[in-house]
Amino acid sequence: MDAQPTMMKFVATLLLLSALVYTAYSVTHYSIPEEMEVGSVVANLAADLGIDMQTLGRRKIRLDILANKKYLDVNKGTGELVILERIDREYLCTSKTVCYLKMEVILENPVRIFNIELEIMDINDNAPYFRRDTINLDVSESTAVGERFSLSNAVDPDIGSNSIKSYHLSESANFDIEIQTGRDGSKFADLILKKALDREEQTIHNLILTAVDGGVPARSGTASIIVRVLDTNDNAPQFDKDSYTINLSENAPIGSLVVKLNATDRDEGSNSDISYSFSLYTSEKTQTAFELKPDSGEIRVKEMINYEDFRIYDMEIIATDKGANSLSGKCKVKILITDMNDNYPEISIKSFSSPVKEDIAVNTVIAVVSVSDKDSGENGQVDIHISDDLPFALKESSDNYYELFVSEPLDREKVPEYDITITVTDRGNPPLSDNETITLELLDVNDNVPQFPQTFYTIPVMENNAPGALLSSLTAIDPDLHENQYLVYFIIEKEIVNTSMSMLFSINPENGNLYALKTFDYEIEKEFLFHIEARDSGVPPLSSNVTVHIIIMDQNDNTPLIVSPWRAHGSVVEEKIPRSTDKGTLIAKVIAIDSDSVHNSRITYQFLHNTDATLFSLDQYNGEIRTMRMFSYRDSRHQQLVVIAKDNGEHALSATVTIKLSTVETALKTYADMTEVPLGYDIFSDLNLYLVIGLGSVSFLLLITILVTIVLKCQKTKPSKAAPPSRNSVISERNSTIADSTLVSNDAYWYSLFLAETRKGKLVVRQPVPKGSRYIVSSIPRSTGLSETSDSAASTLQASTTTSSSST
């Protein structure tokens, strides 16, 4: 019983193996052309392989391609074999004439494998091409007709009828092609010479070789054939003329050129190289009197020629090329000797001084020349001269000797060198002349002072500049040369308040760039005036200077400071006024000052907050706060005013003060009644301001002297102990309750503070203190004038000043 199940398993296994072997060895063939569109259907595998369409999804059909790319796939819904990527037969099967793409279709449940071979058919998608676009051939012009020349063949990746079928050659009178077939069926062409070549007619032949395949439509490729014709010695030299007649003056200088013969040979290279010689028909007398240059064909005078001895010379010249089998040509030359004034005057430079300094003295001799003429009589008399535009002149020193001297002062900066042409002319008919040009070079001397383009420079500099900032470039020009031209720039020292200019400014000695060495403050320093000198490196050196005016430009960098009303220990000024105050009564006056320039320090006043806009008005220019109407029973007892004082800068800065007003029923003296002199807007008039500044300056100098003395003494006794800060007071002399208020300032120099005098008080201006100290201003405010009640004790004005930057 155990043997029967075992036998059944063996039979089942054998059947399965048989099915697999049958499946493995059954192959389905398809053929498609290359380059089919992606998505094209090759075949319906389900129908061709007998697979039930209903079971495709369940049996998990898949396609394995034996290639490096997945060119095809199976549509699991329809069972169609679909192209996923373009198939290039030339890429897939590089050197094969038959191209197959093998793949396997695998099914599961049960497992079945189908082998499929897809043949890729060639199409004519490649044009023939030559491995070299240009074929160069060198062919001798003596090459025999019928000679063959091998050409490189064209290549076409396609096969069969799509491969190369024929070649064509562009039209040529000298060449043709013959098409050959190789053992493998490939086509190639030989170039055949069908007509003899002549290099002298055409040196280069440009041909076009075209390869055409057998596809439909046919494709083609071309290559350029350049045939260079090599020369052979087949042309004899030829002279320009068969005979020459030359006129030659007697006594012509030995070596003078009579004529230059020219023969040409149409060949090239050594075949065209020509040598000249006398023929056997030329007499010995002629060959003795004249010399023939074998390489150039020049005929020159070999010995003195005399008209009275021999008047006509005949000669025959042969021109021979240097080819292997040399060829030659000839011509005749006749020389006629003429009697005439044939000797030119001559100039000889005996002495010449160059170069010379540009400051050479007038009448200094710079050259000595001699003149001569071999002729006699008037033909031998010579006149000598130079151009009248030159600062030189000639004078005769002895027979036929002349001196060239300086007639005017010289200036190298105007003319660095002179070309002096000395001309001599004889008195023959026609006159003959000769000239000689000498070049006189001038050496530079340090005779030019450096020059600035301007004599005065005004340079604006914005305050708060960065140390080391470039202010300007002051460059001078010196037309001299070399060391006489090299300039050095420096600042001429000048002290301002014990400070050297070199501590404030720096100049680059090489290029004249002017730099600031510190940060400037318009409120301290407004301008500087100094000199800059440019000095050359000559011996002795020359220099010039220029005035520089540095103007410090103001920036709006100081916030307005509210000096009235005073504020005590709090941030709010409190004031009491009677409710019976009339319309137009002066309640308070806000005064602010700004240490910037006039434009930036103009102060305007505005309400930042007003409890009742119908009750109070503020003059924007003098800061006076007045009542616009009388108080009514509906008005609140407490009013709060916030006033902002704003300067006139581009980016305006401001300060604010808060005033709290309380109304009382008792009779209270108004602000205006308490002023002995009305608070006029002209209290800051120019005269008062100048008096205050003058007083402050004198006080500042005195205080500096005292402080320096104290510091020196303290350093000797107690060097570690600092001097106590000074304290000055502005005291209002009035019998009232005293409340002390303090104003602290960090201004770098001095600060003038003044207020309108009260009716029974005087103003005492504080003294200046040194840089770095703090101003402490104490004041005793005026009495409120109230009766002795519980809430009418001494009123304390508390003004709080805050700074802010606001845009205009």
C-alpha cells in the first residue's frame, strides 16, 4: 500500500517535467522593423500561445527579456506584446546580419514558460559616412594617365539593400572613379587619372566623393578630396623683355646699380630658383667693367666708367634654373654711357654730440660737418642749409667745414628730440643734392615745478566720519622725467589749539590721497585751513603747495533740550492756575535749545496731547501756551498738556515735556503777571547769544587753567583721587518756598542756559566746565503766589524731558 502512492507521485513528477521540457523547447517567432513607435503592438501572446484571457491576471503573466534594457512588456489585461522603448538594430546587434531579441513568457498556477524570438528587421535609418571628411592626395604633374589612387571607403551601419551600393565623383576633367567590390560585398572606389596634369595651370583640384546606399529613399554621405599637384621642371626661365637699353652716367660710383634683371620660372621650389651669368658672346672688356650678381640679376659698376674711353657696352645674359634637368633663357643688354654732372655732393659728419641736456647754452656747437663734390667748376660748388623751423644754425668754420650750433633755448618738455636734416646742393645744371639726417636727443633737467590743477581746494566733510576715511585725492603733475617726475606729498605742519595737522589728517606720500585721522564734530570743529606740498625728487628738488579748506558739514545729531519749564524730581510739571483766568492769558512758556547748526537747530513746538483742544493754544515758534477762552464750570479741574519740541533736521529729533494744570478758585497770579519783563521771543536774539558765548568762552579758559593746576597738584599728592564735579546755580531771588531742581547735561564743551527773568528775580548764567564733566544746574523756582491753604503750599514744577527721533 505504501508503494502505490509513491508510484503515483513519481508519475506526476514525470508528467510535470515533460510539460516543462516541452514548454522550454517550443519557440514562437515574430518579426518587426526597428525604430517602431513606443506603444506599438507586436502580437497578441494570449491568442498565439493559447492562453485563456480570463486567467491572465490570476496566472501572473510576466515577460523576461535577455537584454540590458526592457524593450517590451505584456499587457496583462489584453495579453498583447507592447513596445516600451524604441529598438535600434544597429545598437542591439552591432556586427550581425540577423538580429534576434530573445525573451521568456512565464505563467504561474500552473507554471508554464514560453520562449519567444523577436527578429528585428533593418530599415534605412542611417546615412553612409566617411571616416575622414577630407582626403588629401599629392600627385606629380608628370604622373601617367590611367594611374590609380586608393580612397578610403564609406561606412553604413545598415545591412543588405540599405548598405552602400555606389559612389559618385563630382565633375572633373582630369579624374574619374572606378567602383570595386570586396569579398564581403562592401563597396569602395579608386581614383583614376584620365587626363595629364599641369601644375602651372591648376595647382589644386577639389573633388567631392559621394557614397549612396540602396535604401528607399536612398541616403548619402560625402567626403572632400584635395589633390595637390606636385611640380616637375618643365618650364624654362623667361626674362621680362628680350632686350634692355640702359643709360649710365660717366664716373658712376663703383658698385652702383646699373639695372636689375628679372627672369621668372613658372615652376616651383628648386625648379624655379634662377642663377644669372654672362654668355660666351659677352666681351672681356664688358665683364671687367660690370659685375653681374648671379642670385639677384643685378648689374653693377665694377670699375670707373669714362665716357671718353668707351661709350657703348653690349652683353648677353643667361638665366638658368636649378632643376634636375636645368632649363635656361637669355636676353641682351645695351648700356649707353652719358656725359653729365654725375657726381653728387657728399656730407660727412665729423663730430656730433648727442644726447645733450635741455639747458644747453645758446651758441654751443653740437656738430661739425664737411661737404665735398667731385665735380669741378660750378658743378663742384656746394650750398648747405637746414630747416628754418629748427632752433639751430650753421656757420662756416673753414673751407668746406661747417659748425652746427644752438641758436635758441631748448625745452625737452616741448620737443624731446630733433631730427636735423642737413641738405647740400651743387650749382650744376640740373643741380644735384644730398642730405644727411642726425637725431639730437635732449636729456631732462629738473626745471619744472610740480603743478596742482587748482590753487585752492574746498573739501566738504560730513561730521561723524569714520577715522581713516578718504577725503579727496590731490594730485600734482610734473612734466619732467624719471626722478625729476617722482612726487612726494606731505602736509605743511600747522598747530591748532596745540594740535598738529598731522594728528588730524594724513596724506599718502605717493598718490596724494588725503585721509581723516579722527572723527570730526561740527559742534566743536567747523573748518580747517592748511597747506599741502608736492615735491619732486630732482636735484635740487622743486616743490609747490596748495591750500586746502576742510569744511565740516553738520548732521542732525543733537536732540533738542527743554530748559523751561524746569522739572523737579518727577517727570511731570505741575502748575496751578485760577479758574477766572482770562482769554489769551500766558499759562506757560516751553523753551528748548539745540546745539546743531542754524538749519538743524530751528525749534518748532506742537501739542502731542491736549486734554481740551479748545481751551489752550501753543505758538509753534516761541512755545507760549495761552488760554483760548475762559474756563467754564463744565471744564475739568485737571488739564494735561504734552508738548513736543522738534528740530528742523532731515531726520528730525525731538524732546517732550508734560505739564499738568490744576485750576483753583482763589486768586492766583498768572504766569504773565509773575514776569517782570515780558517773555519776548527775541530773548534769544543774536546780540544776547553772542554775549553769552563770549562770556562762556572766557569762563571756560579760566576754568581750564584752574582745573589743570588742581590736577597737577593732585597728581603730586593724591594721584588716584579725582576732582569733585563742579556745581553752579541759577538762582531766582524771590521770597517763596524753595524747591531745588537739577538739570544734568553731558555736553562735550560748554552750555549756555538762560531763562526769562521773573518780575523780582535775576538770571545767573553757569560757568563752563571741561570736556567730559557733567553740567549741574540748580535753580530756586518762583513762588506760586497762592494764599496759605492746605493745597496752596509751595508748588513744585517737575519737567520731564524725553528724546525721540521723528521724521519730518
